[in-house]
Amino acid sequence: SSFLRKLQTTQGRASFTGGKSSTSQGNSFLVPGATMATIVMLGALHARRMYNDKKIEEAREKGVEFEFQPDIKATFLRLVPLRSISRFWGFLTSVLQSSKTDLGNRFRWKETRKQISASNENISETSTSVDALSALALGLRRMERLRSAVDVVVPTLSSKIAILERGNYRGERERERERERERERASERARRHFSSELPIWFRPHVYRAWARAFHSNLEEAAKPLNEYASLREFFVRSLKEDSRPIDSNPCCLISPVDGTVLRFGDLKEAGTMIEQVKGFSYSVSSLLGARPLLPSMEDVQQESRVQEKAPRDEDKKSWWRITLASPKVRDPEPASPMKGLFYCVLYLKPGDYHRIHSPVDWNVLVRRHFSGRLFPLNERATRTIRNLYVENERVVLEGRWEEGYMAMAAIGATNIGSIELFIEPALGTNRPRKKLLHSEPPQERIYEPAGAGVMLKKGDEVAAFNMG
Amino acid sequence: STVVLVFQAPISVPGDESVSSEFKFSIREGDRVRVGEALGRWNDS
């Protein structure tokens, strides 16, 4: 209202003065007006989102399940270059400082170059002096020969000269080493000035703001806040030891991440489909791209039938067969427990710890990388974007554990697009693509040695989600 | 970001009450879990 009052006053004055100052006064209000409008709009959007979230939470508490409802926003998102946006976001979070201090860096770089050239000059001077010393030593040796030939009275002179030579040489070598170290330090300083690091004093403020916005626990961070050079580095921070105690029960499967349980269940009756939301499911084989390792439902059902039939066959054996048979038949081995196929979907919020750990002891045999889209993965997106998990960029690890098959799919999102595998650091994800088509076949790698792959222990760090 | 786990685990044998090695989830939808916490358990028969 004060803004409007000011505007009216200005207009009144402008009309009184014949409109001479209207242009300049009007412009001065244009920027604050636009800023205020933006702030109001963002506030309104945030309030609406909070209201919607509250409604959703209340509905869920009442047991209402949300159905899949595609909307215009989801269609629009398909047209947006989300992969490029994601990479730009990663770039932004890792080079936040370079643009701010670009001029300062250039100035410092000039200074550093001057220092380096001065060091080089010193070195060239030193090398000249070393040459002179060598020539001197040569001359001294010749003199010594002359002296030894002419005068044998001074036998200790040569040894004294030799000591002097060695002393000079050692001292010069030490100084040379020191100059080399100084040059390295100068290069390191230059590298730091040009690298994508936040100023040390600024780092805790940025990370605390992030933690407040996304509810992160900063006390768990392994290092002091000022040691994380960028937001990207802070985002994939490791935790202090014993922050995440691993359940020691050998008969349990642990959570590989910090997150929220979206879905879980078994795939026996519902077929090999996982429900994204009510009314829409996606197939497990499309998610994992599995051919050789994922046991088909026929396999599971066949296994079940074999297990069910086995006791009845034993019952039908006649008395003489039992008498004459081997001890193995009389004392049959207990049947191994039947295996079902289960799944669990865990969602990581931006403030969560973003490293992935091994859920059990297992052997990773195959890795598949699907270079897909990078839709957001929030709750709204799951309700509006079809085939979200199947279309997004992801890395799938497949293998075996003591109970059979095991697969873990790490699915990227717009803000967290790349997945870093600790067992395969060379793997690059969220890279620019040469082809425009989204239906590229996955890149597969079979880990050596064949059949054993990479052994992971329960709780081992496997991968991390990176920003952008 | 999201992580999906797909795995085989023991299930109960129909008609055999003595073997109770069925895998059971110990979580509910909407639960917050942390690394190292059990998602499910089974009995070692």
C-alpha cells in the first residue's frame, strides 16, 4: 500500500509539473515493483504447495491412495532439456565462486605469473652461478694437479678444496630444492584461485542455509563445514564414523540409503510389475533391463511347484524301496526354503545423505547404465509423469547373494543427475548425448572374474548421487 | 533421486508350519529409514 501511495504521489506530482519527471520517477519504481511482484508470486506458489502437501498428508493418513493423473506440466517437462539443465546445475554448484571473483582471480593470476617468472629468472641466475662454480672447480682441480706435480709439500690442500666443492654443491642443491618447492606452492595457489571453490569464510553460511532449507543434519558431516570446497562436494559428504550403525542381525536386509519408503512388496502374485502409483505400474524387467539374471515368474512358480511336490513323492515310496534304498532316501535332506521375489522403492529428498551402501553381502556381477531422461522424482512427478523410473537416467547393479538374485537401481533426477560408482570410478553418467533419441540400449559391463564379480559386504559404500 | 531394490528372499513353505523362514518387511510406506536399518528380516531355519 505504501508503494501504491508513493506511486500515486509521484503521478500527482508528475501531472502537476506537466509530466516532465514522469519518465525518470516511473523507472525508479519499475524495478522494485517487479521484484515485489516476483517475491509475492513465489510466496503464493510456496503457500499453495504447502497447502497441497498438507492436504495430501491428511488424505494419506485417512488411507486415500492417489491415482495417476497426467497433466500439462508433465507434458511440458518432456519438451524441456532437463539433462542440460541438470548439468548446468552441477556446473553452477561446483563453480559458484569463479564468476564472482573472476576479476580478482585474473589480477592474482597476473601476480602469480610475475612471481613464477621471477622464480625462473632466479633459477636461470642460479644455473649461471652453478656453471661458474663448476668452472671454478675444474680450474681448482687443474691447479691441484699442478700443485701435486710441482709441490707435494701441501698434501692436505686438495682434500680441503674437495670439501669446499662438496659443501658448495650441497648448499646449492638445497637452495634449488627450496626454489622448486616455492614454485610448486605458487602453482598450487594459482590453481586454487582458478578452481571452483567457495571462499572459506562463505562456506559454512551456504551449507547451513542448505541444511535449513532441506532439513540436513550438519552434525553428522565427517569434516568441518569450511573444508567442503563447493556445494557439490558438500552434497555428497560422507558421515562421521558410527553415524549409521549397521544392523548386525545376519538374517536381515538393511536399507542402502537414507530415504522415505515409497513402495515395497512381493512380485509373486502381482506379476513382475511395480506400482508407481495407484492405476499405473511399470515392469521390473524394463527398470532393470534384465535378461540373464532376473528370475522369471515361471522360474519362481516352477520352483514353488517342485518344492510343493517333493514331500508327496517321498510319501508314495513303497516299503521295499525305502528298505533297499540308500541312506540318502531314508533320511532325505531338508528342502531348501522357497524363494520369492521382493522389491522396495526408497526416495531420497535433497537434504538426505546421498551415498548408497550395500544392503547385504553380495557379488555384483553386472552393471547397466541407462542414459535416459532426468525428470524430477518428487511425489507430484510420480503421480503425473508416466514411466518415471523407467525413463530416467539410472545405473543398475545386478548380482547374487546367499538367498538368490539381487539388483539395485539408482535413479537420477533433474537436480541429482549423475551417479558415481565407487566400484567403477571411470563410469560417467549424465553426459551430453550424441543421439537425440531417448531409447538407447543400456551400456552393460560384466565384472571380472566371471561368475564372482565384485564382492561387497553389508554396509559397504557402493555409489553416490552427485549434483548435476 | 530414488533407489529400487529387487531381490529374492525366503518365503514360507505351504503346508509346512515347522519352517518359518519367511522374509518379512519391517517397514511401512511413508516411513523414514536410514542406512543400516533393517528393511526386513527372516528366520534362519
